Amino acid sequence: MLTRRTALAGVATTAALVYAAVVPSNATAETKPLRIGLASREITNDYNRDIIVGARRVIEAAGGMLEVADGQTDPRKHNENIENLINSGVSGLIIQLGNAQQLAPVVATANKAGIPVVTTSVGATTPGALTEVGGDESLMAVLMNRALLSSINYQGDVYVVWVPGAPLLETRKRVLEAMVKDFPRVHLHEVPTEHSPARVQSQMEDILTANAKPGSIAAVWGAYDLLVSGAVEAIRRAGRNEIKVASIDGDRIGFQMLLEEDSPFVATVVQDVPRIGELAAQTVLSALKGKKDFPSTTFTNAWVTTHANVVASAEQRWGKSAWNDLQISRADVEKRWPQTETVLIMRPTLP
């Protein structure tokens, strides 16, 4: 039988991991392996970590080393980390997350130093960067919004949980606002917050107290899985599982919330996150070998996961080892939720 697994406990431990430079075992001081820097605005969830894993895999396979800097959610520290990596003489640079306008000056500095730069998950093109790698934010937002709105029959009060000023999250929220204009019975309520599931949980507890009548809240829209996990926990504890919740990323925590018994979480849009890191690293290496022409955007696969296709989705994301990773029985999942839908892979087709 499925057991309830609250993902918040595991997240606190993994979020504390510090990524250091990893030198391949066959490298020596004499060989001076290629150094590629990766500056991440934060390393708090599977999304951040798996981009690093993908990039490191490619860099190490090429005989190099990846040096990672964690901005700890602070944009100023993020920029300082980028500058430090440039000054340290890295051969190439990957920037994960940030604001394109704010990143432009440090990318220009890298360009002057002859350092190729790739951005990931910025959600916009940064002048001087070879390409922007990530999921199509507008497309993913449409997919998630459609799943959530249909689950409430396009009516009711929807609470929107996001972090103001975070470019990707602002894009996702703007797409929601545009879509609901066609559905006048949907009413949005903004819940600005921080990158903290605990903070979101506290905010959701207050919202539930103020809206104690069942049906007074139709849904919670989450900007990403880890962020909205706090809201899911508050809803569960209050016994208000009539409220529907959805978000984006397809992290392990997203799958765990989806597979918990009596969970209000109904859908997540999964991204092929390791591939983001792989493509970013491959682009940097290609530039170092002399390639000059790259597409301004490079998109990876995404797909919607619900109870009806969660088995195929989990295995698409992690392979057959998914059930060990999630610590959930595949047979129990299939017994509880008939697998009637396929996984439909989505990404833009570009000319």
C-alpha cells in the first residue's frame, strides 16, 4: 500500500549540499584539465542540482573539470560569483538562472576575456551569451495552467504562489493571467512569497484559516514544485483535499506529492533537466573548439504528468530506477491509478 511521504524532510538535507570542483580521476597536476565554471543563483532543489549533474557529466567526459559557485538565492552574490569565476581564468562559463539585463555586464566582461558563456533557465536571451538553454517557459506554463484549470472546471478562486522578480516565475504567472481572461469565473489571488516551502506553508495556513468553508478555495497555482510543496502540506494537514494544486518542474518532490494518498496535487510539468546541463556544456566545448554559430535559444523536452500517466512519466524522467529513487512501489501506483494516458513529449519546433 502506498505510504505518505512528505518530501520536505528530504529536501532540507539535499538542499544543504555544497558542490565543489570535481577533478576527473585520470587528471594530474601536469595535464591541467580544462576548467569550466558554472554559476548557479541557487542550489535548492532537483532542478538546480540536475543541471549541474548533466553539465559535469559532459565536462568530465571531455577530460575537464567543473567548478560550481552557489549564489544562495542572492542575485548580488550570484553576479559576484560570476565575476570571481571569470577572474580565476576559467575557459568557459555556464550561468544558471538570473535576469538577462542584470547579467549582461558580467557576460560582456567574460566576452572581453575570451570566455564563451552559455545561460540556462534565464528564460530570455542575454547579450553576449552563445545561447539560452532551458524549457520553453510559455509552453510549459500553458500546459500546467490547462491541467489545473480543467481540474476545477474553469471556475473558482485560485491562489497564485510565486516569487516576485524571478524572471522564469514571472513569465509563468503572466501566461496564467493571460489564459484566465477567457474564463471569467476564475478569480486569481496573488500570494507573493520567498524561495521557502516553510514560508509558503505558513502563508497557506493563514489563507485556509481565512477561507474555512469547503469550496471557498478552488486551487493553488504553484510556480514550481518545491515552492508549492509547503502549500500542499498545509492543505493536507487542514483536511482540505478538495483544493487542487499543480506546478512545474517534475522534481522528485513533485512526483512524491502526486503519489501521496489523498494528495491535493494533481499535475506537474516535467522537464528533462539533466539535458539542460548537458546541452549547455556541449555548447561551451563546441565554442572552445572554434564553432561560432549557435541558435539564440535551445529548448529541451517537457511533458505533463498526472495520475493517469505517472508510471510512464517517472520512467521517462529517471528510467526503471525511478521507483527506487521515489521509494514507491510501481505495482501499487498502477493499482491505485489506472494508466490510461501516454506521455506526450513537447518542445517547440524551430525553423
